[in-house]
Amino acid sequence: MDTPLRIDPAEALAEINRFQRKLAAGLQNLPGMAEPEYANTPRELVYAEDKLKVWHFTGTRPTARTPVLIVYALVNTVWMTDLQADRSLVRNLLEQGEDVYLIDWGYPDGADRWLTLDDYLNGYLDRCVDAVRHRHGLDAINLLGICQGGAFSLCYTAMHPDKVKNLVTMVTPVDFHTPDNMLSHWVQQLDVDRFVDVMGNIPAALMNWVYLTLKPLRLNQQKYIGLVEILDNPAELENFLRMERWIFDSPDQAGEAFRQFIKDFYQGNKLVRHDLSIGGRPVDLGLIQQPVLNIYAQQDHLVPPDASRALGKHIGTQDYTEIAFKGGHIGIYVSGRAQREVPPAIHRWLRARD
């Protein structure tokens, strides 16, 4: 027999009163909250083209001899890397002594509908790398690729090996057909040609809906129920609203590049099948001879660990290192553990190869 549910009236009343106090505090705190800011680490613009910008972070004297260029995904804005002062991958890398640059892809509109992966990788990314190389008078620089930007960095390094000295990938998908890859299962039967032909650019709101529904209870209900617990804490409330702003401040996806990425990577899994070409250039991970550091998150629901660890089986270099981070896809940038562990690990690895 099921155990009967017993509710203590006094405890229930106390919980209701506590809930009401939290809500009352929220009604006082929320109207006075300004829109939370991010991307506050001092920076200078060093290159711009169309909607793209390359930022150089300033305010510290780097000790590293080779700069690192961060290549973020096209999905969401790049400022997860510099969310706030105490949750900033960029700021922590600077404090370690790295010389940090970042590509801000901008917000595509109708004029960008026909941008291809060739345009992004052999065009924009290549010119960004050249801008940083020429600024420092170097033949090759370090790349740090994040998520889809990590896949881009792998492809770029395979196509332009002479311009990359060391490569760091974070939560980067390599094998897109691992059994636990929910996103891959979703798109296997997608008629992406019809989808893009009808939609043109892919709206950011639609992309966000897809990601949120991967964990609907956690990301659409529990998160906002938990919000009540911090309504009386202005600092925690500001952190929550900052993250919400970042999530929903997302760019649309250029239609043609989206089409190619879904078909070649998610559906075709061509990166590990050695059957990928971009702009007529073959992309073979076996040709990558540079040192590679691959960092993955053990609780990542967007890029499962096996999807990232597959890189070790296909990369050509003998200098390959893996680091497992105990956390999720976003936590690897913003959690307290990440701030303590990830930037120092990247710096130590780069310094040993500088």
C-alpha cells in the first residue's frame, strides 16, 4: 500500500508565509533592477568587416609570446566568455598572462542569407587570424574554439595549418552520431533543404526553443520556480537576469551556413568520416599536427563527452591532451569551479608550448 501523504499544518503555513515574503521582496527588488550588463572587460576594436568585429582585451601586460584568438559558436552571443567580472573566461586568461582576442560574429540579417561555411571559415575566420598574426608579426597564433567554434577551429586548422601554432577546443562536437546526442537525434530526419528554403535565416527564437525543450522541466519550469528563492537577494537576482539576457539575446543563423552545418556535420557526420570539404578544400583531422588540448564537460547535454572525446581517435598530432571538467555545457565558463580550474589549465598547457 502507498504511504499516505501527511502534511503538518503548521509547517505548511510557515512555508506559505515564507513564499509570500519572497514574492513581496521580489516586487520591491525587480522594478528597481537595471538591465544587467556583460562584456565589461576593457577591450579595443582591432578589426571589423561587415557585421564581424575582432576585440583585443586590454588592461593587463601579457607574458605569453603568442596571442590566443577565441572562436565562438554562431549560436548565442560570444559574451558567455566575459559574462561578469567574477565569471569571465577572458578575464581569467588575462590574469594568467595570456594575450586574448575574440571574434564577435555579430547579428546576421537578410543580407547574410547566403553566407556559406566557406565564407565563415576561409573568409571571415581566415582574415581574422591574419589580422592578429600581422599585428604581432607572427606566422602562426593560438586558437581557442568553443562548441561549434571548436569544430570551426578544427576545420580551419586542417585547411590552414601554417597559421595555427596551438589549438584548444572546449565542449566541441566531433562525432555527431554518438547514441546520447539528443540534438543529433532530433535533426536526422529533418528536411533541412525545405526548412532553410522556407525560413531563410533561422530565427534565434526558434533555436532557443529547441535548446530549452531538450530539458523542458529543468529549463522551463524548475528554473523559474527556483527564481522565487532568490527574489530577496539583489545580487543573485542580478546574476539570474544577466544569464537570462544572454540566453535570449541571440543572433539569427545565416540560412546557407546552417544548411551546410546540419547536413555535413549532424546528418552526414563527415568530420569523423573524413569526407568533408569546405569551399573545395578537403578537411581531414588526420592532417592536424599541431598540439591540441581538448576540454569537455562531463555533464554536457548539448555536446556529450563521447562526442568530444572522439577527437583523440581522429587527430593527427602526437601531442594531444584531454581534460574532463565536472560540470555542464555552460557551467564550464561561469561556475566557480570553472573559474578556478579551466583558465589556469589552459595557460599551463599553452605556456609549456609557447
